[in-house]
Amino acid sequence: MAYTADISRTNPSCFLFLIDRSGSMEDTFGSDPKRRKADGVADAINRLLQTLTIRCAKAEGVRDYYYVGVIGYGDIIDSAFTGALSGKELVPLSEVAMNPARIETRTKKVEDGAGGLVEQSIKFPTWFAPIANGGTPMCQALKLAQSIIQKWLSQHPDCFPPIIMNITDGEATDGNPIIPAEALTRLSNNDGNVLLFNLHISSHQANPIMFPDSEGILPDEFARILFGMSSNFPTHLINAAQQEGFQVSENTRGFVFNADITSVIQFLDIGTRPSNLR
């Protein structure tokens, strides 16, 4: 059965995030009219990178169970990392942990022990900044992902297959994304095919459609295209989604439509749950 390889320092896996940075990412979430989509996605990915480093931290430091890349696509298509990691495609997790571009001071509300909430200052590391400019060259981003992952697989023939997460708020402006998506997901190694998950974020006040197993419930052709591009969940992610209360099946795909910021966070959390971490 595929997708059973242990993830270890000698046999790491990788995550590659494709982030839409088109001009429409300047718009706000339908459920949160005070928050730009670009800001919400940047915060969610930065928070996830911090979570991954904590998840893989041991007494001697952060273990390189994963390599991570973030590709932005808008007026340019390139690594979204800034600071010391600028221009790098896939970075070992220990290097990510050591090189945030900035450490911001933010506030969050916490319980005060008396039934109320108080604001508390926290340190928030960031590795890339929100950008919203240009069109949506999704096809070119998927082709770049194919090139990056092809090189990775040649060096890691027995790893747990790479997971690519494409986060977008609109249709591709450079062609039919199904073609490069299929080329990407045809890549494979000894443990299975590359996994491509898609997250559509929305400016509309509409209920998210989380992890569908059929295109029949989707509202339009664009949603069906993204669904068709998305890989089926392997067993361990089906189990993770079920533990979070989602109704999923063996046909469930890694796809969310009309996501709000809460759905973005849930999607990233479930989609990056480890399997057989050693």
C-alpha cells in the first residue's frame, strides 16, 4: 500500500506551498471584511511553519524530517521566502527555524482565570510577507513545482511522497491548470504519487465546501476544475479529517472551496499531519 513510508532525518519528506499573490488577494475575506486575503494566508503559512518546527523539535534541536518551500505567483513567480532564505526553493526545517525574516510582536487574547479575556504580547516569526499584485499564472506555478519536485524525487526515491498545497482565490490567467496539475501528480516514487491539494479562498459570504468526495455538490465549473486537480486523501489524512469531525470517505480529495480564514487554518493543519514520523 502506498503512502506508508516512515519520515525520518535519513528519509525526509517535503511540503511545497504555492501561494496566489495576484491583485485580487488585496480583497478581504467574505466572513472577515477587515482582513485582506493576502494577510490571512501569509499569517496562516507563517504560523504553520512555526508549528512544524515545534512539532519536529527535540532536545538537540529541530530535526530535518521535512524540507519546505513557498512559491508565490502573481506579477512574478519565485520563492516567497525573504531574509536569509530569499530565493531558496526547498529548505530543511532546521534552517527554516533558524532564519525567520522578522520577529514581530503581536497581541492575542487569553483567559484571565476569572472568566474574562486579557491581551497578551507574543513573538510571531515570519518568513514571507503578504503581496497582492498582477494576474494568476497558476499554470506556470504548477510547472515550477513539477521541476522542483522532480529533482527532489530523484534524490529521495523512498520518501513519503511530497505534498503540494495550492492556495488561490481565482481562476488561472495563463491557460488550463488541469494539464500541468496532471503532469505534477503523475510524478511518483517507490511510496506513491505526488499529492496536490487545492484551497480556494473567497471574498463571498458563502459556506465553505470542505474535503468533498464528489464534484456533484460543487457550484460551478471553476470549482470542478480545482476538485479534478486535487489528489485523493491517503488513509492517514482521512483519519485526521474524521478526528476533526469531517464527513469523509475513501474518495475524499484534498480540496476546499469558498474557504474563510478558519477553513484555511483547518486545511493546513489536516493536510500537514505526519504519517509514521520517526
